[in-house]
Amino acid sequence: MPQLDQIASTYGSQIFWLLVTFGLIFFTVGLGMVPKIGATVEARDKRIADDLAAAQAARENATSTEEAYRARTEENRAEALKVTQAAKDKSARETEKKLAKADAALAEKTAAAEAQLRSAKDAALAEVEAVAVDAAQDMVAKLSGAKVTKAKAQKAVKAVLANG
């Protein structure tokens, strides 16, 4: 087989050029490119570590700022509650004063209305009594034919009204 006979004659030169090629690749990649890649990786790792440290510092700063903000918010809320309570108390006092004045005015109006009602009631009762006296006189006159004096009729009506 002629294909296999060639291997022996070209075997030595192929190995030589294989070693030369691997040697060039080793020196080019191994000594030239790998240190640069390693330096880039180290720089990247350092940058990531620095960024993480900066992020941690920013987080701590944000946390302290948030705590200060919350403290101020609580102080403001407490102050607002004090102001609100003071306003409520003031409003309650003013409302009580207004209610007292209104109650006094209503009490005066109620007393006046009650007095007016009493006088109207008394007038109505007097009128009813007068009508009852006239009616009693007329009834006695029609029923028995006797004539009753106004004084006697008035006395009888008062007795009936007093006893109910």
C-alpha cells in the first residue's frame, strides 16, 4: 500500500513542524495572551469588589438616611397630633360656649313659650268655664224649667271641674 509507505518518509518532518507549531502557539498564547487575560480578569475582579464595596457604602448611607427620615417623620407626626389635639380642644371649648349660649337662649324662649301657653290655657279654661256656666244655666232651664243664677251655676261648674 503506497499510502502507508509515505508515512515513514514524512513522519519525521510532520513531527518537527507539529512541535514548532505547538511551540509557537504555546509562546504566543501561553506567554503573550494568558498574562494579559489574567490581568484583565484581576482588574475586573478588583472593579467588581470596588463596586460591591461602593454599593455597600451606599446601602449603609441610604439606611442611615432612611432612619433619619423616619425619625423626622415620627417627630412631625407627633407634633401634628399635638397641634390637632390642641385644635380639637379649642374647638370643643368654643362649641361648649356656643352651646351654653344657645341653651340659655332656648331656655329663655322655652320659658316665654311656657308662660304664653299657661296664659292661653288659663284663658281657654276661663272661656270653657264661662261657656259651661252658660250651658248649665240653659240646660237646667230647658230640663226643669227652673232658673239658676249665674253664681250658682258657676259654683257647680267649678266643683265639677275641680273633681274631674
